[in-house]
Amino acid sequence: MKPSAVRFPAMTRLQFGISVLCMLAVVVGSNILVQVPLNDWLTWGGLSYPVAFLVTDVLNRRFGPAAARRVVWFGFAAALAVSVWVASPRIALASGLAYICAQLVDIQVFDRLRDQRWWRAPLASGVLGAILDTAVFFSVAFAATGAPWVTWMLGDLAIKLVVNISMLAPFRALMWNLAKPANA
């Protein structure tokens, strides 16, 4: 059955609210942490941000791509509003642009691969999302600032890919509670 023909359970308001709060916490926390270099090639944000892909993928698996997109858009609006307050405007803009592009790609790729082996969808969507997010974020946030943004970008990407792979374990652990959608 095509992924688009699958019917998914509706999210409750509580589930939606918790999902948006989780996304908000990850994005805002990462926007604060990306401003703190760990060394010459990595910021702390590279360690926290990949959790956003775990949230999106769990939502996509359980409630489908439409619900995941809805959480992503609400999370985007909320995170952008808060990030302008806790981070520089440039960081907030870069984060918002990178986040929405990467999360929407993650949702699309995950949905196309959802019927394959359990690990393919979150791995492929997370890797592509991390690459897009990192390239967009660092080029907008730090280009022409004098900061070593290319080395930060490469370091953050390497860490995001490692963290993305490590997120497969929590994704698999959470799958026991993810009921199969109707018509699946």
C-alpha cells in the first residue's frame, strides 16, 4: 500500500502540545548551544539538535506525515519567536531556515521509506536532514563573520551523523508503543 493511502490515528491536543514543546526545547536549546564552541571544530549544538529528527520520525511513524508537518510548522513558529529572544537574530534566522528545510525533507524521505526495514526510514531521512540543516545553518549563521564556520560545519555534521545513528536505538525502543496505522 502506498504511504499516502495509509490512514493514521489522529493526535490528541495533549499529544500535539507535548510534541511542539519537545521540538521547541530541542531547537531553542540547540540555538543557545550552537553559540558555544566545544573546540575549533564543534559547537555544543551539534550534540543536541539531532534529537529533533528523532521527534519528527517518531511522530511520522505514529501519526503520519501530515501530523509531523503540523508539529514541525508549529515548532518552527514557536522556536523562531523564542530564538530571537535567546540568540542573535542571525542565529535565529539561520536556525529557522535550516530547521524548516531539513525537517520537511526528513518527513518526505521518511514517508517514502516507511514500509522498508524499520531502520532505513529514520537513518536515511536523518542523514539527509542533517546534511541540509548543517549546510544551510552554518552558511547563513556564520559566513563572513570571521568565525571558523567551515570547520564548525564539518565537525557539527560529523557529530550529527554519529548522533543520528545513535538515535536509531531510542527510535527502535519507542516503536513497541507505536501502533500500526489503520489499513497498513
